[in-house]
Amino acid sequence: MMLTRKLGCGLERGVELLFGILMFYLWLTSIFFNAVTTESEANYINRDKWMLHLLILILFVFFCALCRKRGIRFPSGWTAGLFAVAACAGILWILMVQTIPCVDQGDVVRIASKLMEGNSEEWLPFGYMHRYPDQRTIVFLYYLLFHMVGKGNYLCIQLLNVPFLLISIYFTGRIIKRIFPEGSRAAVMTGMVCCIPFGMYITFVYGTVMGLMFSVIGIDCMLCCMEDFRWKHCLLGAFSMLLAVWSKTNYLIFLIAVICMLAADMVKSFRPGKLLLAAMVVFVYIAGMAGLDAVLSSMIGMEIPKGVPKEGHVIMGLSDDSYRGPGWYNGYLLSKFNELGCDHETSKEYMRQELAGLIEKRMEEPKETLRFFFRKNATQWSSPAFQCFWIQTICESKIQQPRVVRSVLYGDGMLHNILSDLFNIMQSLVYAGVCIFLVFHPKLESRQLIFAIAFIGGFLFHTFWEAKGQYTVVYYFCIIPYAVMGYQSIAEWLENAHFFLDRKSRRQTDIN
């Protein structure tokens, strides 16, 4: 029993150490470099003003300490008012922008609409779903949603993203209060509402916001069951994690993070309920995917195709021949799959050989490989906007957008430049805040590390997978609570230090 407990604590310290190393690395990168994604999705890495970032960090820390010393607190009803303002701002932004979904998000809306008509041509060879069958889950969800709101009604999905985002923030606040009773839920939720780069994803009809909502609901239910096992929370949590993966397959990383959290906790103190939780998550996921495939196969009249091999995404993720940036999409996957007749097995065998050769080349050039991964991760993690402008400028609009919208979205706009600078400052403050948090919380439990585990999984996965800022923004958004609590911790420490020094000075004065 003692041995397993030590092993569990060792796993927690290992996760905490790795998370700390990654955050310190990203903080250093964020103050020295600033990556920018242009309207054509090309990425550039510019030098940043590190001294300015350090000065702003110091001023922000002392501002937090001053607020604490003077007893400035969030007023009663702050969260409700904040959510109301955020909801109004989000709805107004959607109506002012009115982007028409394009590229992949446009494809899933179009195919979900075709599915309502019984049209399955996109599942045939050279069709979109034949190439990317992983999109079948979000297509099916939109198919169900369109039955309620009208075929192809993407505007409704955009508007639904507003409450989805606020629900995500609310449940994240619940999670933080559950695992850190001393933390301020109002402060955490305020920090997350202020994360405009992710907030702009409400116009993105691609399951990003919806998937996060289901993920945090599932995590909250799992944590609740770890404290007091209840079947309704167990089933709701497992089903929520399934819906998260259905919304966007990248949320499988969050599902795996939940299983890792449960596994680490079971090593420390085994209870049958924890094993049942992990088993239920796995069972519901496997059963849910199998059931979905059976339903879709019946609807389209054919088996679900295997699609492009996953090895192709890794090849692009390790290639440096894209004008977009190192490891970004370069067209290899689709062109090679088409060239090989959309045959999965033939393409898989060919791409495995290509991947083996590429890995061998990377290993033979360690310096160049390290430089490649540094540049690739900088374009993903040190790009403060995380493609929040690009996802809207790439698409056409149904209306003549107001000048203020164009000033926000396009690189020559005054508001665009102001927001870019603010996002840059916020990013370095977030990374620094997480580092400070880890200094003041050196022995975190597995459940307190849930977002850290998800972040590590996302970082490692997207280091090798095809790169995109729209993939990494979710993990950035989920570590904001750690950053907020980091600044709360250092403010409290400064207050206590000032009190101690002041009392010591008074005692010295009395003696004299």
C-alpha cells in the first residue's frame, strides 16, 4: 500500500515537473519571440521586447498585490453581470461579422445538409467523407441539430456557441472551486472571459467550442464521482466525454487525460468506484463510436471508409516545405492519397515508408531537427492570436461588414494592431502566471493536474502532428485558471511578507 502510494505521488510529481518545464519554456519563448499568422495563413516569427514583458509582469504582480491589500473584491453578482455582458458582446459580434463557413467547417455543414436529403455521394471515392471519415461525428451532430433548427442553419450554430462558451467557463470555475477550495471562482471566470482569442471562436462552426463544453462537463462529473460515486454523474460524465470527441476528435486528448487522472489516483488509493469510472468512460466511448458507425452505415448504404492514413498528418507535421510554416499543412496528404487512387491500405503502406525515411533524416540532423521543432512550436504556442483573426478573414460574409469589424480582423486595421499587442502581453502573463502557480503549489494531486495533463497531451501530440494555432488555443484557454491562481498566490505572499516586515520594523522601533 505504501509502495503504490509513493508510486502515485511520483507520477504526480513527474507530471508537475514536465508541466513546469513546458510552461517555463513557453514563457521564455513568448517574451523573446512573437509569431504572427497572416491572412494567407503564412506564419512568421518576429523578435519581441522581452524587457517590456518583464516590466509589465512586475507591474501586474504589484497591481494584484495592491488590490489584495486594499481589500478590493469582486462585487456580489459580478459573475452574472459579466456573463450577461459577454453574451451580448458575442451575439453582437456574430451578427456584425456573419461569416459563411468555408473550407473544412463549410464542408461539414454542407455534408450534414446532404445527409438530410439522403445524399451520400461525399462518401464515395474522392469525396470529402471518403478522405476524412473522422469528420463523421461532427457531421452527424450537425445532422441532428439541423433537424431542429433548419437545414444548413449555420448561424444558429454560431449563436449557440455563445452559451456553449459561457457554460464551458462556468463549469471550469466549478472544477477549480472543487479541486482548489481556496481559489476564487469569480477571478478564474473573469480571466477566461477576457481570453478574446478563444472567444472569437464562437463564429467557428467546427465543434471547437461545443467540444470544450462537453469536456469540462464530463470532467466535473468525474471529479464529483471521485468524491462521492453516483451512477447519474458517472453516466453523464462518460456520455459528455463521448459527445466532446464527437464534436471534435481532438478532444480525445481530454478523454485520455481523464483516464490518466483516474489511473494515477487509483495507484495512490485504490477504490472500486474509480476503476468503474475509468471503465465506464472507455466503454461508453467504444460503444458510442461503434453505434454511430452502425447508424451512419445504414444511412449511407455502405461501410464507413477508412480515409487518409494518419501517418500522412505526421509526415506533414515533420516536414519543412510549407509556405505556411514548419510542420503546417502542405497538401501532401490529400495529393498523395488522390494519386494512389484513394486506397487506404496502399496509401498507408506508402506513407509509412515515407515517414520512416523522414524520421531517419530528422535523427541524422539533430541540430536542424531541434531548430525545426522550436520554430514549429513557436508558430503554434507563441502566436498570441491563435488564428482567431484568420478563421474569420478566410471566409466570406453574408453582409457588408461594418468598418469596425474590418479594423479588428485585418492586419492594416488600427484595432487589429491594438488587439494583437494586448494578446501578446496577455499570453506572456498567462504563461508566467502558470509558472508562478507551480512555484506556490509544489505538490498537486492528480485531480488538480487534470488541465495540466490535457495540456501536456496536447503539446506532445501537436509537436508531431500537423500544426495549427486553432488546435492549440483550447489548451491555452484551459490553463488560464492556473495563471489566475498563480497571481492570487503571489499577491497573498507579498501581502504576508509586507505584514511580517512591517511588524518586525515596529518591534525594532519599540526596542529602540
